[in-house]
Amino acid sequence: QGQVDESGGGLVQPGGSLRLSCAASGFTVSRFAMSWHRQAPGKGREFVASITDGIMDYADSVKGRFTISRDNAENTMYLQMNNLKPEDTAVYYCNARLPFNADHNFWGHGTQVTVSS
């Protein structure tokens, strides 16, 4: 069965950087729409960034600071996060899906990102 596993979270100071990874197994990321979402304390899950067919999309709150990418050979998706702000603190989740096949929609367990001085 397909699954994804996030890693790379941690504690950083404002202005710092982190690189998150989403390793996929049981499917190939090149055939899926891949995305990152996050959930801050007391708030709902929000969209962060996505990549599909080489097209990237970003939430306004992270545009210019975050970069999403995909390495097909490694079957892994990445999120490079620069100039981190306290409001970026959240659990970050990886998602993989086939838009027209509801049976192929996978979520990871999340990785914690904390931005604090």
C-alpha cells in the first residue's frame, strides 16, 4: 500500500532555514500530485505548496520564502523553507494523490517545525 513519511522538522530561530523531506513508498511521485500542508496550534489545516507535472503553487503566506521540489530518482518531495517566521510554527504534512482516483490519497504523520527565539 502507498505511504509517505515526512522528516526534517526541528527548532530554528526566526530567519533560519529548514528542509523538509517526504519519502514515498508503494507508488511513484512522478505520477501523483504532491503537496505540503500545515496545522498550527488551535488552527485548521492549511495548504502550503504543491507540485504536479512540473508546476508549482504556493500559499501567499510562504511565497518567495519556500520552495517545493521533487526528485523522481529518489521518489522524494522536498520543501525548502527560508526566512522562517514564528507564524510558520506548525506540524507539516505531506500529501500524495491522484486527482481522479479517491483510492490513491495518502497522508503522512507530520513533522514538527518550531520557529522561536
